[in-house]
Amino acid sequence: MDVYHEGARALQDRLGVRDTADHVGRMVGEGVRPVAAAFLELQPLLVLGAADPATGRVWASPLTGAPGFVRATDPHHMSVTGAVRPDDPLARASATPGTPVGTIALDPRTRRRMRLNGRLRPTARGFAVTAEKVFSNCPKYIQRRHAYEMVDGRTPGRPRVGSELTDRQREFIAAADTFFLATVGPGGVEVSHRGGNPGFVRSASPRELAWRDYPGNNMFLTLGNIEADPRAGLLFLDWTTGTTLQLTGEARTVFGPDGERGVRFTAGEAVETEAALPLRWSAPEYSPANPPRSD
């Protein structure tokens, strides 16, 4: 299986990490191993990424349920009971057979995460994904949250849609320690996790965000996609209240004179939904890998 496309390879070569990427790429498979299947069945949260088939805009959307709502039915298929809400930006994509999707299951309790990419097929109870790429990532930059509870009676608010960020939404982003990033490219859809101490994402204006790209596994699947196609979707969530903020727009990678790299994102649309998720997580224990904030 060819794990990398030209966008990822261009960045690996620019940074001199192709050999490392080839080594790490051997962990990517086409099937779900038993240990990964067991991990999936313990998760109450899955993040889905895709492009809306009508608009082409890329979004990242959350799905929740009691553990077991996501499971591997066999080594090549993942089943999800339930669907994104009808008013979610990915409602059309999740109802369209053959839609390329990326997913990530992240467990703050263990600082583990697993990605499964493939093609979606609607089912009577939700949807299924035929796996094309399956792998796990290291625990870097994941904030540990020791426990969660399902909040009964929490009702999602009506989504608020805007063309730019409000002051309150910019404050929400400034306080975030985690977000999810969906991208598209020749290799398919990727949904990755980004984490850091609060303030690691900066809002330069009502439409502009920026963050440092911290050292990772040198695969550059996400930045490689951005190199090939700037469309991207971001998902921020409040781990206590369940409020979500979804953004779609375009991203680009920037390199500083000292070799430091970052990403700049221009939002085209923002969707905020209060109490969107029924989960309430405990307070974070920040990852020891998080770099200190630099003002």
C-alpha cells in the first residue's frame, strides 16, 4: 500500500525525514487489528471528516454514543450506530454512499488515538466505513482527562452560522487545548488531532487563525494534504459543556527563518452549537510534551 502522496513526500524531503517517514509508514494497515477493535468499542466520541458533496467545503464533525456505538464488524469495516445531526454541515456527506471520509477516535483517559480512513456507506442504524487506511498515533500533545459522564437531558441548541468569528468564539479558541483538523488530498481524507497549552491557537482577526506545527511522527499526512489542497475543516469542543465550534476554510503551511513551521487558516464559515455533545469530561492534565506558549 502506498501510504504517501506527492504533497507528503515534498515536505518529508524538504525537512530531510523521508527515511523516518518510511519506517513509521510501515505501521499503517488496511485492516483493523483485534487490539484496535477493542479500543474502538470503548470510545464515546468519534470525529468524522469529509467534504460536503454539494459545496466541496471540508468539515470535521463529532459523533457520540455509549461505548460500543463504534465498532469493527470485521477487519475491514467499522460500523457507527447513529449519525451526525440533520443540521450538521456533514449531514449530506454522511448520507451519500461512497463518500471518502477520515475518522479519529481519541481517548483522553489513556492518551491513545486511532485513525481509520475509507469510504462511507449509510446503513439503517447509521453508517459504515470500509477501511482503506488504519493506524494509531503516539500520545504526544493529548491532554489527559481521567473520566467522563453522559449528561442526561442535555439538548443541543440551534446552530449559529456566521461568515466570521465572533469575539466570544475567538475567546473560546484562545482557551482551547485541543482541536481536530480535517483535510483532503490525493491520498484521501485525514482527520488529525492538534493539542497544546491554552493559547496555542491564535486568532489574528475574525477570520484568521494560526498555530505552530509541533514535531510529530514525520509522516506529514495532514500537511501533505494541505500542500496539495488547501481546503480544511476545524472542530473545537468544550469538554465540559459540550459546545462545539466547527470551521471550514483554507489552510497553508508557513516556514520561519529558524526552521519553525506553522499553519495559517482562513475561515469561510463558522458553525457554533451549544450543548451539542452529551459528554462532560474531568479537568485536563496537560501533556508533558506541550511546548510552553511563546508570546
